[in-house]
Amino acid sequence: MPALNAAIDDASAAPRLFELVATLVDLRDEVGASQWLRPHLPLWRTADTLIGRLTDVARHYLLACAARTPLQAQAAAEAGQHALDAGADDSSDLDERLDRWERITASDRVGDIMVAVAVETYRLAGTSDLLVLEEHGAQDFEQLLGTPCPSGMGFLLLFMSLQAEVILDQQRFRQLARDAHAVLMQRPGRLQQMVLDDVLVEDMQDAVRRGYDAAITAQAVLAAAGNDRQAIRALLALAHELLEGPGKRQVAALLAVVGRRTYQHLRRDDAGALLHQASQQPSLAPLLDGLDIALRDAKAHEDYLIEGDELILTDHGIRRPNTPPIPGLVLVDRVLTAVETIQALFFALTAAAAKVNVMLVDALDYGHFDMADEDVFALLLGLQSWTDVTVEIDEGTLRAAASGELPAQSLRPAAILVPHLPEHITRLELTLHTSSGRRLLAGPTEPWRRYNASTGWEKQLDFVECCRRWHLDGRPAFDQDQVRLWAARQALESAAAGYPACIKPLRQLHRLAQHLQDDDLARDLRELITYARNASMDRGPEGVGSDVVSRLQRLALANVSVPAVL
């Protein structure tokens, strides 16, 4: 801009302007002509966006100077200012993306990177609350796939999208996940048959472990590699493991849905045969980019040469004709493309299975991050903006302490944290040192696990149970009278709906009373169920029904404060 102003005032300053414009054009052309390869693809796109904004600004202001009329000059200048404003708006987002990339990639350890992605997922959503984060993710899920979001899938989508943004091609990841999910949902009968197969569930869980272990092994070898030859061998081993591990299982799953053979039958086939079958299916072929059988065969048969930083594929030791060498940076890109494809197919399969109420993997499981259970929970407590965190596990009880404040909804930390706990943890005791003193939040994990997995009316029942069984400073969140008042009102409302509609909700209320060991409430609800059933058939004495209804009405009208959360 200073050079432009100088040239406007004095034509002798024009050469400097020409020089700067030429520099900008050369930079634009250089970026455009470069190979945009993973893991730096997001940085290339950032650079291209920034240079595109600068180019637009320069073009419009130069057009303003060359305009023949004041109106044309004004219009071009306004367009230049608009481009400048747009660049300023983008620059903040781009700057945050670069900072995020630097934070996530600060470590070379795969486990540390995955944990950093989890932390950044919360930070990007502007919350430390898993429930709020899941709501954000559910909206993104519904926008991406056009279908309601099953529990846990929102968090998983945000996590995997951010991971793709940092080292992969996020645009391709999301498009591939959308396309693969659409293919899987086209034959719901075949999908349900497949995901109900225990072998598939075990295979998908094993595939996650294989993929993670392969990445850890490759990272260790690459860190120790003293030359390009060792690094290329490590990348080939990773490509082989990705295809033989998660890749083969995912391709078999796709074929089981679109074809006629069962998953168990298909999984016995060789990875190469499965890829060949899938490539013949018009709906599947576009989903397979990156699953490179040539790299897999090269490693499996040790049929390749390495010259400098290039991989040369051979046929029984003989160079293949018309097959160019693969530079090391291109090999990295091809292997990461396989990771991208496997991640997208994994998400599509997991989301499709969740639609028929089958959990292939736990979206909230941090068990593959090379972190002890105590370290994972300490991380989660830190996400609540709590400090001075200590965690210890004594058989089935996890005891944690931290400094910070409880939210207004005091049980919310339990709802957030329990889904992350391993199954063997049956009780959580959280001591929080607040500005008003020491607080102790404690209770069993089992009702919160049910609450996290349930929906609708059952979720409300599970929540009431959690509030009765969890204690803050030794007192339950809901006392017995509060629960009885709520349950009595719900029971009378359900009974008014008539038989048989009332039976299911009344049985659920009865089960709640049993869980809470409230024998009197359980007896009343059992009698109400019997009365409703007999009344529908004109059986049973009227007095029995009147008595139980009267007792419940007294409970429903009791002078008890109604919990605000309900």
C-alpha cells in the first residue's frame, strides 16, 4: 500500500510497485504449483487463503488506479476494502488454527497428540462440559449426515474432525464419512444383521487397537531412524499394518452390507481380494482411496528398493516398467491418506451401528492413549478449570481432589465425568476445595452410566435415581419425600392415560422405587398396576384401588419443595 500511494504521487516510484506485485504473483504461483501433501496440507491451504486475500486486495486497488471514471475507481476501491475486511475477518480464524496446530503437534508422541486433540476439542467448543460439547457435536452430526445424532457420536465427530484438520484433509474426511454412511444406511436390514454379529464388534475394537499400536510403532522407529532408508521401511510397515488391520475389516464390513456374503465369511479373504471386490462396486470404489495394495504387497513380500529418499516398487526384485519412484514425502502423504480413509470409514460404521443401538466402540474411551486411568481422570478434571488435581484408585473406588468451584447444578460434574471412567470403577468420591470450604460429592457410577445411555422418559427416571443416590456433603441431592412427591404425580398422570398405556411407565416407576429401596412406594406402585389391569377387565374390589389412589394423592399433595431441576 505505501508503494501504491508513492506511485500515485510520483510515477518514478512505479518500479518498486511493479517489483512488489511481481513478488506477490510469484509467491501465489509458487504455492499453487507446490505439492500440497499431508501432514502439512492444512498449512498449505492456510497459506493459499492468505495469499488469495492479498491478491484480491492488490488487484482491486490497482484497478481503482487504472479506472477511467471516478465511479469505476470508487467501485474498485470499495471492492478492495471489502477484500481487505474479509482478509482481516479470516486472519483471526487462520491464526487460531495455526496456534491450534502448534499446540497439538508440540509433541512427537502419538499418545500426547491424541490427548492434545481431546483438549483442543473442548477448547474449540468453548466449554469444559462434556454434555455441552456433545450438544455442539450433535448439531454438527445432524448437519453432516442429515439424521439425528446417537449418544456419543457428536463428541466423536468433533474429535475426529479436529484430528483431520490438523494433519489430514478435513474436507475429504467429512465427505468420505458422509458418503460411506449413506452407503451403509441404504440397506438397513443387512446393516443390522452385520452389526449384531459379535465378531464384527470385536474386530472393530481390535482394529482401533491395531491402528493405534501401528502408529506408536512407526513413531518409535521414525524417531530412532538414522537415515531415509529406515524411515521408509517404517512407513511401509505402517501402511501394511493399516491395511491388514483396520482397513481389511472395514472393507469387509462395507461388502457385507452392499453384497450377499456375511461379514464372517468375507473377513477370511485376503486383504487384496477384498479390495479388488470392493473396487468393482460403483458405490464403494470412491471410498477406497489411500488403501494401497501396492504398498501392502511391497512390504508383505519385501519386494522393493530404496534409493536415497525414494521408494522403488519391484516385481521379484526387478524394477517395474513405467512405475516412477515414490519420493519419501509423497509416501508419507499416501500413508496418511490411508489413515484418513480408515478414520472416515470407522466413523461411518460406528455412526451407522449406533443408529440401530449397537456401540462398536466407546466414543469416550481414552484407553488407547498410553495413559493410566488416574492420568485420564486428572486430565478430565483439569478440563473443568480445576487445579491442584490428585487422583487415586482403590479397587473399585476412584477418589479425586481438586481446587475450584462447583457449578450451580452441583451434580453436573458427576454426569460429565462418569462416562469417561473405566467399567471397573463403581464409585466416585470427588473432594473439591472451594472458596466457601471443602465439598464432597460422592456416589455410585452405575446410575450415571444408565443415564448417559438412556433417552426420553427413561433418562428422567435415571436422573431422579442419580439425585437420590448421590450425596453432596453427606446429604442426597433429593430426599425421600421429594422423590415420593415426584413419583406419585407421575404415577397418577400415567394411570389417567388408562390401560394398557399406563402399564409401562408404572412398571418403570416401580423399578425406580426398588432401586431406591423404598419398599412403601414400591408397594403402592405395584398395587396401582394391579388395580389398573383389573379395572380394565372389571375385576377386583373397588376399595383396593381407592386406597392406593388416595395414598398416592396424599404423597402428590405433600408440602414438599419440588426440586427446581424438575
